[in-house]
Amino acid sequence: MTKPAAPKRHLPTSPFKEPVPPAPKHFAVGDQVTHDMYGLGRVTGIEDGIAALVDFSSAQVRILSPYAKMTKL
């Protein structure tokens, strides 16, 4: 058996609280970040809500939103 691709709905009659979606991450130019694949880097540019340009010293990479693998240090 495989899991369904769609997320589960919250029913209004459920005794459990509705899950809270995580807040979107916001980065600014100059922020030091870490990425699961590229390592340490510094944000060099921002495209509002679309992507962040990050310099990882070995490469400059455009990371698309929602920045799942990137965190601010």
C-alpha cells in the first residue's frame, strides 16, 4: 500500500487542533545561511518571494522559495 499524495483534511468536528502551517522563511541581503547540500553561505540578493541568491564561496546559487533546506544562522 502507498500513501495518498494529497494532505489530510482537518474536519471541523474533530476534537484535535488544526495543524499550523510553518511560517515562511524570510532572508535579507547579508544574512549568513547554511544549506543542507551547499554548506555555509551568505545571501547576496533577494527576489521577493521567489528566490534568494546565495554565495557559497565555491558557487553562487539561486535557491527557490520555500527554502526547505536553508536556514539562517
